[in-house]
Amino acid sequence: MSAQPKATIILSSNTVFTSLKDQPEPASIAIVDNKIAAIGNESEMEPFIGEDTKIYHFQDQLIMPGFHDFHLHIMTGSLLKDSVYLFDLHSEEEAAELVREHAESRPEDEWIIGYAWDAGHWDNKPLPHRSSLDRVVPDRPVMLLHYEGHFCWVNSKALEIMCIDRYTENPPFGEIAKDEDGEPTGILYEQAANAVTNIAFQVSREKSKRLFQGFLSYAASLGVTSVNDLYASDTDKLYKDYPIYKECDEQGELTVRVHVYPALDGELGRIKQLRAEYQSSKLQVAGLKQFVDGVVTGHTAYMLEPYSNKPETRGDTTFSEETFKKWITEADREGFRIRLHAIGDGAIRLGLDAFEEARQANGKRDSRHAIEHIEVIHPNDIHRFHELDVIASMQPEHLAAADRSLYVAIIGTEREKHTFPLQSLISTGATLALGSDFPVVPLEPMLEVFRAVTRIDNSGHSDAVWNPSERISLAETLKAYTLNSAYGNFREHELGSLEVGKLADLIVLDRNLFAIPAEEIKEAKVQLTIMDGNVVFEDELIK
């Protein structure tokens, strides 16, 4: 009879949320190597205690599965996190002054980069102009991404480098904003913005690896143990970043499981090779992703009806409907799961139609395709997520990142009734998976949890709730951020819940989320993060 293997770690708490029930319960957990070996009471843990077992006794601190962020952008977020943050400002002048200070602190940087500005939050709300940046940084290119990442504000030097002037035509699915005299204002939308970011974001391999390692530490400190890295605009750069991920995996440096999603672009040969090459427990090519449309605040989200404050447009799609359906059907036939950025009701319907046609062409299978964001939906399409087994991938903090009054002015009060429809989707039986969309909003899961439960808008007032009927429970939120996200990557058998035999990815919070007012959820901090059975973050208070 073989000896009982000894645990490397044992944790106990009065409040353990497994993601299988709706309330936490008292429990102890034994971890042997990288898996959960036992869950029970403290006396049942005694056979697992050895000389080297690390034992943690908690009181009412919540133990739960590690957060599985279903949608973010690792390298873009890491680079922007190292730039100037412009969200908490009140005017164009304040933003320009912060850019000046940042530029002076980075004399060696070829490009001055910033992000997260939003004129909708400014006292005076018109879009900014390149001249404000020219005054503070005239000699180096400046590129400042809007908080949603779909348009940017640049100075004249950046326009000069990009050879953009009054005669430059708009690219497909893109716009160079111009004034009444035909001169560029410094605001670039969609593909026009992507052309700039593809150059501004070029960094050395050494810096890329340093940024990635910084991301791993940052994620671990927030209790994020798995992520889905959805491709950015520069596809070729991603194929330079993937080897960095792989190198860290092979050297045992990954403290977060990374599921990568290259572009759905009709070129399946290279992707099939990548899928075969990247298939470890910590690093996988998990599927393909593409943008169907843009964003509401830029009037580039694709709507079924014209915008309320800009009736000459209803946005557009990045590619034709025929192209999407062809690419999706081909990729589905090859067994790829597909993730579609779709924010407007027209884009969401197109995505659902494309998934339905792929099912008709290739036969029904357990595909677990997903639509991302789902900000404005037509009520007739809500039930289709469950019927087509399409995952609803959402980021609740987006509803507070947007200025509510501006957002509603853009889409109108009728469409507002069906914005960020968390509860509506769940009530039909759809699978909801949550993430952050970092760096569009911060990586902190507590912000997403707080927003899903309260739906308090950008004003921050407790009575300013945006569509209160769309709130979801705390248990539903945590399951969507753990088990459902694992399900979306076909990993629910090994991740997402605390069960014997599953991989030991779990965290400890400094309080029991189920016993505090909802408004305090965003104040919760991570005390301990365990990934693959190893402590990857430990707060100083419990060391």
C-alpha cells in the first residue's frame, strides 16, 4: 500500500467559494504538487501534513478559484501601463500638461505614448486638437489612445511621420478627422489609428519580455491566474511576442495561464501550425478573434438603425458580411473557436447570423464560439445566444468607463434599454464569461465584480444605477469570472472551480465578499495567489 502523498500547501477558511454553489462554506483544501488533492474539514487534512507542508489558517477571508480573465490584451496593456494615464482628467489642457510632464521625464523615448483620455468626461466635451499637443511636445511624435482604444489623438509630428495631410484619403474602415478647411485635426479613427499604433508600439524584444514579466507579476497580485490574450491590430507583431510567451513557459516563468487568440483573417495554414505548437497546460493557441465593428463613442459600432445624434451614419463593419461568413465557416470547419468583437446591435446580429450559417454548413458541434462586449443588442437577438450555444463575453466595467449621458445621447433612449444586458442573457440560459478588456479598463477583477453586481454608472453615486434590472448576483458574477471562462476555453474539467483533481489555481481575498455591502466589493484586496500549486503572490501581512 503506497504512502499518503504529503501536501505542499493546506489552506483553511470559514468561507470557501468553490464556484459550484451559490454561497461559501467552511472548508480546508490540500494541494499536492499542482493539484487539489482533498477538500474537507481540518481533521481530514491531517494525513496530508508533512514536514514541508505550508499551512495557512484564515478566518473569514474568502478562498475562491483564481480569476480567469476572458478578454484582455497583454502586450498592448503592458506597454500602455508604462505610458501616461489620462483618464482622471477634466480638460484638454490638463491632458496636454500631463503629456508635457511625461515627455520631460522620458527624454530618450522616440514616441510619447498615452492612453485612456475621454472628452466625454471633460468639462468642455468637444474632441481635442493636435495644436494642444504641438504646444507641449513639438519635436517628437505623440500618440494618445482614447480609453476604448479605437481612435487616437496625435500631434503634428506624428502626422508628419505618417505622411498624413489634407490630401490623405481615409483607409478602409477608418477616418482621418479634418476641420472645415480640410486640415487634419489630430483625431484618427479605427484603421487610421491602427496605422499609427503599429509604428508607435514597436519595441525591442528585450523590452517586450520585460513588459511581459511585469504583466505576470501584476496579474498575480490581482488574483488573475488565467487570461485570454486577444490579438491587437498589428498581427505580425503578435507572432514576435508569442515566442516570448513560449520562452517563459519553457523556463518555468509563467505565473498566469495564457490562452492566445490570433486573428481570424482567412489564413488558416499558419494558425494551424501555431495551434499544434502552442498546446501546454500554461500556454495555448485557443482560437481566433476578429473585429466586426468599432465603438459607440466613435460612431464606428455597427447599428441596425442610424445613430441618434449622427443620423447620417449607423457605423460600418470592418469587412463585408460575405467575408465574415466565409472566414467563420472555414475556421469552424477546421475546429477553431471564434471570438467576434461586436458592440453595436447590427454587428451582434451579423455575428450570430455568421455562427448560425457555419453550423448549418458544417453541422452542429460543441464549438463554444463567443461574441465580445455586447454593449447594444436588439431584444430579438438575446435568446439566440443560448439557442446557438454562443458565449456572451462581457466586461461590466465598460458601463462605468463610458460617460452615461454622452453614451445615451449617441444611441438614444430606446436602445439604452438594451445596453450591457447581463441579466437578460443569463435569464435565457446563455453562458456569460467575464473579463476586463485591459487596458481599456484596469485589470482589477474587483472593479468588474462590483460593476456587475451594482451597475452604478460613471457618476459613482449609489443611486445612479444603469438599467438596474440587468444586475446579476455575486455568485453569478464569480462563476462567470472563473468556471464559465474556463468552459469557454474547454478547460472546465481542470480549471475554474475548487474540486479534487483540478489544477490548484486559487486565491484568498482579505474579506468575505458575501458578507459586505456591494459598494465595498471594489475595496477588496488579494492576500494570496496560488497558480499550478505554487504561491505566485503573497501579501506582506500574511507572510
